[in-house]
Amino acid sequence: MQPLRTCCYLALALSALLSACSGGSSGTATSPPPAQNTALTVLISSTSNDRQSQFTATMANLTLTNQSGHTVNVFSTPLSAEFMHLNGDVAPLLTATVPQDVYVSAAISITGATFTCVTLDASGGLELNEYAGDISNPVVNVAGPVTLSGASSSLVLSLQASQSAIFSSCNSLNTAQGVPATTGLTPTFTLGSTVPASLPTNSNNGAAMNLAGIITSVDTAASQFGVSSQDGLAWTLSANGTTVFQGVANLSALAVGMPVILDMSVKQDGSLAATRVAVPDANTASLSTFQGPVAQVDGSSSMILLGPLMAQGQIRSVVVSTTSTTTISGLYFDVSSSIYQTSSRFTNLSSLPFTASFNATNIVPGQSVLISNHQLNFTASNRDPATTITLVPQTIDGTVVGTSSAGGFTVYTVALASYDLFPNLAVQAGQTVALQNPATIFVYADANTQMLNSAPAAAGSVLRFNGLVFDDNGTLRMDCSEVSDGVPL
């Protein structure tokens, strides 16, 4: 019987040991820890040549699919945005909470889209034609697996405009009596990750530049303010001692209803920080703002036509009497008493090897401007006055035909496509200012220009240049802030 007792003692000891190792558990398997989440900021952008002047899309939802085939919703509330003013730039769309994971594909639902191209008809008359499309199978191309990890992540959703609406020419899609023509549209996007830098400097590392909107709230105690963009998007931004204020002294000088032009950055925690806040017009009374390219200049009657454009504020005569945002084909403005100014983001204008001026004598079709207005009537006989006209940055797509240097700047001679607004609109009758060679623009880059192009800029390169475009006695010149890969002409 002794051996039997020994076996019993061994069994009891083994049981005690297992109980101690398991912490007295009943042996139930431990559940894996829950998946961690990340605050995902989605930025929107576009990549395009100069064939289209406006492209607006309403996005119903965006989904991501991981390696196991599981799908998550990034957003399911419809959002609308205009993409062409973001050609090479970015703007925050929204921030959502999604699981940290590796995602291999994405899908988007588009409920509506329109684009506008500008041209002249056979008799030389101006056409600003808007085209609505039958949306067929929108595409989101993800180049490779996208890893979303950490407390915050960022993705850039970029519209490939040239692939989204294919047409031979603007004239081939003529609109009858202002009714939008219908054409097949396949909105095509790329989706890729970006890592916000501690000090963002360009669209590749979390910086968003030259975004227009109207102040919706100011909280000086929290050092925050809210902005409604010209797309109708909503942003909450923080300000600190490094935020540059232009047109107002500081955060406390901002007021609800005030127009602003913003530079902002996506911080490493996913929140938005204002790096520059410029106020082009501090008067909030009956304010409307309009941004877009100048389509026509009539010096004899001090009128300009702006369009296609984005509008915001008290746009009573364009939309039903309300404060809202919208896109409009075109509007005429009386500029006889307007204040002309240039984007205050560009601080090197005095060092350029040409006189960089913008005024009533050298405003030309094709330049991008932001107009403020405080008296909207818009009747055939009474064009409303533009209070301020601010020259703002724009993107051009062209072919480098030569390189030189002048006064510390590298100068690129760039040939524009015939459908670009500058050569296309320069031949209109009745203009008091004529460009000598509207198909050529000289682009000036200095040490502060962000060179984001993947190959060296050389003769034959097709590149996109972003900056302020000036008319220098009939010659187009750009003070360039950013260079990106181009889009075939």
C-alpha cells in the first residue's frame, strides 16, 4: 500500500503546483486584448492638369478593408468637397476613430459629382460650362498595405481629376441654355498614408495651406477657434504663441463671421493647429466671400467676371436668403473702388527680380482671387462692388522648356497647354490689359520652395507649380512655393 500513498502525495503536489501557476483560475482560456484604436485624420487633395476648373463631389461613405477581409466605416454621413482648388494641396476632411490595423483596400460611395471647364465658343464668347455626371463605379486605388497605428494616423484621399472625367475638349460638351450636360463620370481616387511631422512644411507631411473659410466660434480661454470652410467642412483649430496673425492682432481679435485664410497642420495627436491666420476683410456686416479664377476683365467698365467659384456667407441673391456655402458658375463684380492685395503668406515679394504687383491695371483672366462683398444684389444693371480682391496661390501644370537663374532664384520657363486658362482666355475682346505670350509662364523658386517632385526639374519635365501668378507688363511670372510631379497635358 505504500507505493499507492506515494502516488497520491505526488498527485496532490502536482495539483497544488498547477493551481499556484494558474493563479487559482478555473482553467478558462484568457480572451485576447481588445484591438486598439487610432484617431484617423482624412485629408483630401487632387492631382490634375489644367483642363478642369472645378470638380465637386458628394461622398456618402468611405470604408477600409484589412488583410482578413474585415471592413470598417471611416464615415457614413455625406460630405461634399471641391477638389480643384486643392490641386497638390491638402485640406482636413474629418477625424474618425478606427481600429489600428493593416488595410489593403478601400471603397468610396459617390452620390453626385459635377465639373466645370472654361473655354471660348466659335465666336469668341466665354463659356463657363458645368457638367453633371452619371456616377459609375467610383475607384479608390491603394498602392500598397496601409498601416494605421499609434494614437493618431493620417490618410490622404486624392482625386485623380483627369481620370475621373475624360473628354476631348470643353467645346465637345457644350451646354444648352445653362442646363448641365450629362456625361459619364468615374471618380477615381488614390489613398495613401502620411506621417505628420513635428514641424509640417508641405502637403506630404501634414501641412495644409491657403484654406479659406469663415470664423464660427472663438474660445480664447481654450486657445481655440472654429471655422467653416468654403466647402462647408468644419474645423476646430488651436492657436499658440507661434501662430502668425495677419490683418488682426491675435486670437482675441477674431470674431464670428470674419473671413480667414488659413495655414494649418495636423499635429501628431491628430488635432489641428493654426500656423497662420490671415483676415482679408475684418468687416463682418452682410459678408460674402467668393473664390475662383478671374474669367473676364472689362477695364472700360471696371467689371470682372469671377468663375467658376466657391461662395460663402450671406449669399442672398444666389441661393435662398441664408448663410451658407455653395458653388456658382460665375458672377460679375464692380471693381472700381476695390482694395487689391496679395496673399500675406508670401513674404519674399520684395526680393523677386521683378516687380510683383497686383492692381486694377494688371489683373488678368486666369489669376485666382478671393473677393469679399458686403452688398449683394446682382441684377443685370447693378453689379455689386467687390470690397477686397486678394490674389491667392494657384496650381498650374506645364512643361519645362528651359532653366536659368536670376537674383538668387531658379527660373523655370514653362509652356502651358492651350486649354489652360491663361492662353485660353487671353484672346477675349475688350480687354485693356493684354498678355504678350500667355502660353508661357516664368516660375521663380528660391531656397524656401518645397521641391516635392520625384525627378529633377529639367527640360521636358511636366510639373505642377503652386504659387502667386503676376502679370509683369504682359509677361506671366509666378512666385513659387511648391513643385510637384505633373499630369500629362
